[in-house]
Amino acid sequence: MSRVLVGVKRVIDYAVKIRVKPDHSGVVTDGVKHSMNPFCEIAVEEAVKLKEKKFIKEVVAVSCGPTQVTETIRTALAMGCDRGIHVEVSGKDYEAMGPLQISKIFAALAKKEEASLVILGKQAIDDDCNQTGQMTAALLDWPQGTFASEVTIDGEKVKVVREIDGGLETIKISMPAVLTADLRLNTPRYATLPNIMKAKKKKIANMKPADLGVDEPPTRLAGVKVETVDDLVAKLKANGTI
Amino acid sequence: MALRGAVTRLLSNARKRAAVSASRAQGTAAASPAQNEAEVVAKKPVKAPKVQFNWRDALELDGLLTEEEVMIRDSFRTYCQEKLMPRIIMANRHEHFHREIVSEMGELGVLGPTIQGYGCAGTSYVAYGLIAREVERVDSGYRSVMSVQSSLVMHPINAYGTEEQKEKWLPRLARGEILGCFGLTEPNHGSDPAGMETKAKYNPSSSTFTISGAKTWITNSPVADIAVVWAKCEDGRIRGFILERGMKGLATPKIEGKFSLRASATGMILMDEVEVPQENMLPNVSGLAGPFGCLNNARYGIAWGALGAAEFCFHAARQYTLDRIQFGVPLARNQLMQKKMADMLTEITIGLQSCLALGRLIDDKKAAPEMISMLKRNSCGKSLDIARQARDMLGGNGIADEYHIIRHVMNLEAVNTYEGTHDIHALILGRAITGLQSFTVEK
């Protein structure tokens, strides 16, 4: 039973003018328009396309965050995903959460749902980390096809054309695998009215990171600023990192 | 691109779940009762967060929509802005109708959206209104095309047709595979459809009707595949007939020299003894109730739509006056400009709220036609005025189609007139208010 997990992130809409909070603790998010990360839209579109071509049977949309992220999952359902999973993280935990946390959650879900593919956007437009896909693959010890501009399923293998600095690279990886979507992979569809209405009836399961055996994010420690590269190297040597 | 909008308000209004932080102690057994009491007394009353006025949605219309309606609105708005806006300047300038948009809208499922079954979405009337608003934000001509297909062609077939007719026509109309038009208005009978001269004569030997007459100001007719034509039968009753392109004696010439709704094709329907099979007659209605039922359906969409055009003009004028510097300050710094914008904001906001109220009434089957007349008239009249004001605010640039507003000014002249002129709707309301009709000179 071929199943694909697609990760979707709720981010501030790309067209919004970002404003910094007066206390400089972050950016203003209250009352600000949010939408699905554009690269996640491309990931959803690719997954739905694979299902339409009958390479896979089920597409599950996953998002981590507070209640509001169910809107984003609902959007993914309207685009054609079959069901959703909302991993609930809110408040300070949500603010402290980063790619490592998310990839642990995704890795656990991929195993639990017996997914053949995990498709993510290559990066989120708010933090531009470009880490979750790669970390998820590492945690699962699965092959990864990142910055995908073309995905073709060939039996038990996936042919991925990757957009890299030098041009295009074509690789063939075996499933199960993690893919991250780049801009030119496809053009996401507009959710049609009938699909938006069908999305209402699709199920969104709710769970906490603890249910997946993933612990709370560690409290983030303050960093130290140094003046020169030599200082940096010295400090790293001093605390045993290198 | 798919859905871009997400409304935080809807879900933040839902039950908020308490954030559990591992670092915060929940009150241990060691804490003394006295200590806890002191904490409770010392806690200040929680102040409600200050509400920020949002000029884009002054009375929080978004919060009154269902999640589904918001998604429909946002998805369709993205399509309109990305796929329709880029075409409109040239389409309007060169009077070219992009037939493709009908198929594109069909793919999105926005044609005949309130119809249940037959490949239609089956959404609420509020969703239909939101759809109309988004299309007309781009152009009233495009919205006219959509209104005709949905309310004036699909609706009569659905409401007054046989099961066979519905199966035969509705799915293809919904997909935008075929385009329809609505033939009621005649050269000599606009506001008084009862006086129509188009006749339908029944031929028992061939089970056909022979229809002769002329209809004018018909949106879509030059390129339509079918026409829902209203004609007077021998018993004096008006009935609806589905005419198909290719029938002998049927011609649909384009009306030239039109300076409104240029992006949509408008023409006549000329019928010279057209033989129409009996199966093409809509059997479940006779009299003017038929066309009026359709018109009311369309007028409701227009009430929302016109405000979409007004919103565009308001937003465009605001941006222009913020950008344009004269006498060392932005135009928006001037009182005359701000007063105009305040008036625009007020009328659009109030208009939209009334349209929402009406949409909910229609969905609950509690709406009367006069309500729709009232709001069609209000939205069209106010929007035309807003467009004209906005044009003025743009000065010389306001007459260039590059800035779009002049196109809305031109279009809204027609929108204010068709589907019942501003004055005719006033008479409909006047009759409802006083009980006295003032349409005709007789008592």
C-alpha cells in the first residue's frame, strides 16, 4: 500500500510586509495573513500528481503547530490529499521548535504510517532553513532527493532531477525516500470548489509529539558573539567542538 | 498557485488550548495555600487586547464567513488575480472576448456553483456572491459572462427543465464546454418584458415550435452554443426555449461600437421562423415568473460583484494618492482626498455586510425578490459613484486604461442599467412600500 507523507508549513503570506515587534523579540504575527509555504504547495501538488498517475494510493498531509495549522492542512486536503495529521505544538514550544524537532516528528510518522515517500518543500519562506528534509532522511537512514525539479517513479526507484549550483543533476534513489520540492517541480493547482467542499469531510487526526516518542524541544541557550574568525576557532577548540 | 489566504480569526475564535510549557511549574504540593491566595489577589484583571481597525475589512466580514467560504474565496481570488488580471487591459482595449476563461472557470467548478448535482459544486449563495465579487474585482464583463452562464442559463434549466434537459445540458455548461446566453430583452422592450414581440407558434404535426423575433443586448450571444430564449406562446403565456447554434433561421450578430463591458461579447439573437423541437421547451414554468426567477438569481450575484469593482477602485485610488506627490506631499494628505476615501470605505463596507445578510437569507430560503432589488440597486449605484470618484482622484492618469479605473467606470454604467435599471428597482421597492404600482400610466 503506497503512501506518501507531505509536510506543509503555515507561514506568513509571501505578500505581507513583515514588521518587527516593538520589543524586538520577533516579528508581528497576530492578525497577519498566513498561508501555506509556497514550496509546500509544490510538494502537495507533486504528491497529488503521483496519486493521479496511480503510482501511490494515499497522500497524507502533515503539519506541526498550534490549532491554526489545521487551516493549512485543510488547504492541502482541498488540493487533493486524502487525510491530514495535526501534530499539536503550541505557545513557547512552537516558538522554540526548529527543523531538528520537526524531522524527528516526521521520521516517527513516516515509520508509523509506513510511508514510501516523504515529500517536503525545500525550505520555508520564514526561516529559510533548508534542513528538515535532509535531517528527516538522515534520521530514517533513507535516501534523499533534494531540490527536485523533476520526479519520476520507475518501479521501486525514483529518478530525481536536482537543481544544484552547477546545473542539473540526475540521481536514481530507491524507495522509501525523502524528496524536497524546488520551484520548478510543478505549478500548484488552484483548489476547485468541489474539492474544497470535499475537504470538509476528510479526516484530520490530532496528536502530540509525545505520542510519537518525540520529546519537548530543548530550551534555546544564548549564543556568544566573537570579533574575528580566529576567536571563533579558538572558542570552538576550547569547548571541545573541534 | 493554490490557496494563499488563511484566516487566523476563525480558528483563533475557537476554543483556545492552554499552552503547556515544560519549564513552568504547575503548582506543587509544597506551595502553601496562603502563598497561592496571595498570588490570586496580586493578579491584575486581564485586559482585552486592543482591536485594530482594518480598512481592508472594516466590519470584519471575514469572521462571519465559514471556513469553506473563506477557502473558496481565497482560492478563486488567486486565480482571478493571476490568470484574469494579466489579460484584461488588452481584452478591453481591443474588445476581445477570451472564450477560454469560461473553460478555466468550469475547471475550477465556479459555474452554476449553487446547483446540486450534475457536476456542479452545490455551495451556498454566500459563496456564489464571494465568487462574483472576486471576478468583478478584475472586470464586470468577465463577471457578466459568469453570471449569464450560472444564473441565466444553468439556473433556468435546473429550475424549470426536465430531467433529460438537465442531464443533457448542465454538466457541459458546468465544465464550460458549452457557453449559453439568455434572450429576454428586445429592441422595443427592455424594462417592460411583458410587452415582448417574440412569438412561439406550436406545430402539432411536427411537435415543434416556430419562433420569430429579435432579442438584443445579449451577453455571450455571438459565441454562444445555446440560447435560453423567452417567447410569447399562442395562449399569451411566456415560456422558455433552448435554441441551439446551427438551427436554421438563427443568427447572432455582434453589437458594434459598445463602450462598456468590452471584454465580453454582446450581440443580438435574430430568429426568423426557427423550428425548435418540443423537447427544448422548459415545461415547468410559464409567465414572467420564469425570467424573473433567473434575473433575481443573477441580480444577487451582481449586488456582490459591483462592490468588488468598487473595492478595486477604492484600493487603487488609495495607492495612487499615497504614491503621487504634488506640492511636496502625497495627494492622500489632502482633506478632499480623504473625505472621498472615507465615503468609499463606508459604502463598500455597509454594502458587503448587507449582501452577506441577504445571502444567508437566501440560503435559508427566507428571501423576497424586493430584498434583492434593493441591494442590486444599492450596490450598482454606489459602486458607479465610487468608480467615478476614484477616476477623478487619479487625475489625468485616471483616463488611461493602464490604471484600470476608467474601465470600471465604463463597465459600471452597464451594470447599473442591466438586470433592471436603477430607477426600475426603485419602482419595485416603491410598490412594495406603498402598495401602489407606478410602472404604467393606468391605475
